[in-house]
Amino acid sequence: MTKENPFIPYRKGNLVIIDGRVNENIINFLERMDIMAIKTIKCEEVHESISYHPDIVMHPINYNTLIVAPNVFEYYEEKLSRTGIHLIKGEKILSKDYPEDIAYNVGRVYGYGVHNLKYTDEKLLFYLKKEGIDLIHVNQGYTKCSMAIVDETAIITSDYPMYKKMMDYGIDTLLIKPGYIDLEGFNYGFIGGCFGNLSNKDIFISGKLSKHPDKERIYSFLKKYKKNLIFLSDEKIIDIGTIISLYC
């Protein structure tokens, strides 16, 4: 089966959806790159720490189609109404207690959708299958949070069972130490929530990796795949729930 290329060429007019709490300097920086930045709205029903995270309330089926949780659907329908982005309302209404908050947090790499499939939104599953995505079950529910997409067949994670599973599927996976990423309200955040893929060469990172003990290994892994790193901040990396890139 031919796997889809999960990346798009960077071009003026790209759109990103980003945590609504980020510093306005980040929004201004994105706009100077001719990137439209859509700030998320708070999802009142989930934990405060992840209530603005894009990867909690939505999943890009492709680069112009989004599945969005019913909790916040109307906001994004209005915000994206003139962009050409197609929105589909999901089935699952999110709520606070795990696993009631993970229905849309599916990791995607090399034509695979990786998730705890017992809790994936049914409509999201339908559209993933329609796109020809092969589904892989793992026990981790926050799979997108836990998976930084580096290349078509390469990811970074601190989740050891996910590392083993991805290596079994031929995905080059860098296993790093958990922690060292800030997420208010939790002991630590996840590496996937710090990253975003702007194009096949350009990767957003929410901040600098200077405090992470595996920083050199991470940078070497990114260099191996010839990535251009775009740091959104000079501060320590924080989990902002992934930067989601779309065509507009």
C-alpha cells in the first residue's frame, strides 16, 4: 500500500492553529512569515492545563479537512469559514476525566493512525479509514501529545511502549527521557505537544531545548532528516498541544 506524504510544501498562505494562550509575540512572528495564526478557544469541559490544546479538540484528516469536537465546533466553524478549510463535527463530546478527553488525540505518521482505539471518536475513525489510513492500537491515550513527527517515517517520543510499537512498524523512533517539558497542572508535558510540521523541511518548536538532557540527541536526529528548525520562543520548551498546519 502506498503511504501518503504527511507533509506539505511551505507556501505563503499557510494557516496554523495554535494554543490561544501563547505569547502575542509568537502570533506576530507567524504573521511576519505570512502564516495566518488561529488561536484556540478554551474547551471548558476538559482539564484546565490542556483546555486550549489543538490536538485535544481536533484532528486534521488531511491538510484542508478537520474533525472538531462538538464542544468547540461552532467557534472554529466561524473562524475558518472563509479559509476553504472543511470542518466536520465529531461524535464524541469531551469531558474532564481520562479517557473522556482523548477521542481526537490520534498520532499520524507514514499513513498510520496511532491511538488507543477503544476511545477514538467514531466519526474520526470513519474518515481515517476513508483516507486509507492504517490504524495501530496502543494503550497510550495521548498519542499525538506523545509523538513529535519528524519525517515521513521518523518520530520522537518518551513513551517506551510506543517506541517499541513504532519500531516494529519500521518507523525510525528516537526514545528520549520523559519530563523536562513544562505543562502547568501536570508533572511534565509531552514532546509532541511542543512540535508542529510547517512543511517537509520546516519544523516549529515551541521553545529551546537547552534544559533537556537529550537535547544533543534530539538535534542530531532532526539534523539526520535535514530539518529546518523554527523556534517560536527563546524560552524553555513547553507543551502547547501541537501546532497544527493547514492549507488555506
